[in-house]
Amino acid sequence: MYLPAFPAMSKDLGTSIANIQLSLTAYLVGIAIGQLFYGPLLDKFGRKKPLYVGLGIYVIASIGCAFTDSVNTLIIMRFLQAVGGCAGMVAAQAMVRDIFPITKTAQVLALLTLVIAVSPMIAPTLGGFLTAYYEWHWVFIVLALLTIIIWMAVIWVLPDGANPDKMVSLRPKQVWKNYILVMQNRQFLVYMLAGGLAGAAPFAYIAGSADVFMNIYGLSETQYGWIFAVLAFAMIGSTQLNHLLLRRFSSQQIINFSLHYQVAVGLALVFGIYFQWLDVGSLLVLMFIFLTAHGLNGPNTAALSMAPFSRNAGSASAILGSIRMAFGGLASAGVSFFHDGTSLPMVSGMAACALAGFIVLKMDQNITGTISKIYKKEAVAS
């Protein structure tokens, strides 16, 4: 929601766009770190109590962002926002594994991704209007109000999910052992890395898009908001396409196909910008095609990563989310670090993420047989 406000924020806080972008990187780092703490808490105390705490932290940090007068304070508050908000990210994936059979998790995660994808479609558009007609501080006030509504929904609407597990230890040594146990699962490791690396591409786009479209191509806040909405629709539409494709193809087949064409389009973006072949229209078309792959990769890699776990699902979800956000943070920081006043850092970051995920998947194709056995076993048990 605050992406269209980047130029206004840099002016008000007396700093550069690159420094404002670091507040986004700080948010991603906070999510990556915070999720590792919530995993054991969600297994130990159930799904809802940690959510209450996390959402409360998010509300307080959002108010802090609204009234900040320096970029350093903004970066700190954004980090705290992430530490609070990531409780919901971990709990959501863990509860899908709690409630639904393993053969349905990819479809449910696709629907979950659709719901989640609506917010980045609407948020920059709303943020553009708030920035244009009011001021950027209102973005964070609105976020605080929305989170209070979500907080009430968690109390009165959200199912409980898995029961608290008193056997789960919160001692650092035991927590670390549980994480090591999860990481030793080959299927989890492969699809976590492939999905995490490829899934970092949209973060490179998010980090660089405000500067590219508003400063380089001269679009207004509201025009940028509408462009962001159109590109977000690429992920939403492909998520629903994924829901239909799963009726005929396996998750592995969909991931393999989507990564192939994502790499190809990513390279086309890099060469097109480098040789100045692309105007804003052709750039948008290629980025739209590129981002459709995210709606196919995300739910399927998440489902295959979580498939081996019934116990320790919270810890597995925490690692999955943490690694994904860590890669996203690195992609975001890379775009900021290599900022040169052109679109090249953004599109190069997107292409590099897709290529890295593709390489990981290709390095371990023998895992398909293991996945098939797990699915058959779960189907028989059901």
C-alpha cells in the first residue's frame, strides 16, 4: 500500500528512494526472522494465541510508522511490523495442513493464494489515492485499522486448528533439533529452495517498480496503482488456472512447466531492457507473463514442501515462510544496492530468482517417485 508513496516519503523524510526501499527490505528481513519464532509457538500453544500477540505488535508498529519523522525510525518500525504480522503467514499455512487432507492441500493453498493476492492488487491502488488526496501517513493508519478488524475475526471466526502440543519444547536446543529434523527431509528441502528462490522474483519487482514506473517512465501515483493492480491480476488469474490444472496434471508437472517459461521470459526482459528494445507497454506485457508463473509455482511448491508433515507442521511452515522471505529480502536489497536509474536492476533480479529456482529443481528430479508414494499412502489412509 505504501509503494506509491515512496517519492513523497523520500521528500518528507529528507532521504533517497533507495533508503526508503530499505524499509521494505527491513520488513522482509523481519518476516524471515520472526517466522522462526512463531513455528514452535504455534505448535506449543495452538494456532490462535500467538496470532493475538503478533497482530497486536503489528498494530502498534503501524502507528509508529504513521508518526515517524526519520527514515531510520521508519525502517525499525517496519521491521517490528513484520515480526508481528508474520504470525498470520505461519499460522495460515499450518492450518491448511491441519484441516485438509494432503491430496487437497495444493488446491486449498491455491484458493488461499487467491485471497492473499487480492490485497496486493487493491493495496497500491488504494495507497495511490491516499497519497494523492491525503498524505502517506494515512497508509499506515489504514493498515492499523484493517489489522484490528482481522484481530477480531481471528477471535470470533477463525477455527482453532491443531490442538496445543504440550510435548513441544521451547528450549532453544530442542527447537533447533526440530528445525534440523524438518530440514533433513529431502522433499521439503528441494521444493522449499526451488519455490523460495523463484518466489523471490516478485519482491525484486515490488522493490523496484515504484522507481521504474514513476521516476523513469513518469507515471503518477494513481497510474502506478492501476499498473500494480493489473500485474497483480497476473498472479491471481494463474492461481485460479492452477486450481483447474491440478485436475489433470500433478504439482510437479505444473512447477516444471512454469519455471521453464518463467526463465525464458525473464531473460527476454533482461535483454530487452539492456538493448533498449522495450517501451513501457512491452515491458508491462512481458512482466505480466512472467508473474503468471508465480501463481503456479507458489501453491504447488508450498503444498509439496508441507506434504511430509503432520506433526511439526508449524515448524515446517515457519521454515518455509522464513526462507522464502529471506530470499525475498535479498532480492529486494539487491535491487536497492544496484540501483542505477534504469529498469535493469529490477528485471535482472527477477530473472536471476527464476533461474536459481529452476536450477535447484533440475538438480533433483529423482524426488518425484517419493512424492507419488506419499500421496498414495495418504489417499489409502484417508
